[in-house]
Amino acid sequence: MKREEDLKFKLKSAKASVKQLQQRSAENSQDLVARQPVDTLALTKRHESELKGLVKQIQFLRFSLNREHQFRSDLIHTKNYFLLQVQMYNACNREDLRLLEEIGVTPDMSFREKKRSLKSVACMVLAGVRMKRGAEKWRECRKVEESLLRKLEGVRKGRQLKG
């Protein structure tokens, strides 16, 4: 009988401890539920700001890529243009020398400077305007890059302080 009473007492104490644990877990879950919206709101805001930073970085990288691509294509075009000019001048010089030899005139090797034409001046002015616009766009892009770098350093410092 004594053993039976001991077992009943142990059963009651076990039930009481289970009730206490259930109450504690209910309180903890309510506390977690109460804190959860604040935590998720802060995390959501942080996530949104990180996304904005990533979008700016992507825009900067796209602009840089397009700028480099444009430079390369311009260089290729310029190189091909100059190569064609050199080939044309060489062919013309050879033909002129051949004609002069047929006539029997020796060419004068003095150098004469060619006048600038209105077309070449207009091309230079247009090139200057284009370069100025490109420099302004690049300056704006550099400002975005600098702000991104400052924000990135701030995020890294914040993570170092937390970690």
C-alpha cells in the first residue's frame, strides 16, 4: 500500500510539473509571438534596404559595362577608319609617284600643310560635346558608386560590431 501511495504521489507531482512546463511554454510562445512582428518588421526593412543597395550596384555595373563596351566599339571603329585612311593615302601616293615618273618630273619633297575644312572642325566640336556628356554621365555614376561603397563599409562595420 505504501508503494501505491508513493506511486500516486509521484504521478501527481509529475502531472503538476507537466502543467508548469505547459504554462511556461505558453508564456514563452506568447512572448515570442509578441516580439515576432517587431523582429520581422526590422528584418524586412533591412532586407529592403539591402535590395535597394543591390539594385544600385547592378545599375552601376551595367552602366560601367555599357560604357566599356561603347569605348571598345568606338576604338575598333576608329582603328578601322585610320587603317583605311592609311591604305588610301599609300595607294594614292604610289599612283602619284608612278604618274610623275611617267611624265618625267621629280617630286618636290617639301611638306605642305593642308587647310582645315569646315567638316573636320564640325566633327571635332561634335566629338567634344559627346565626350563632355559622357564625362557628366560617368561623374554621376561615380557618385552612385561612392555612396554604395560608403553604405557597404557601414554594413560591414555593423556586422563586425554584432559579430
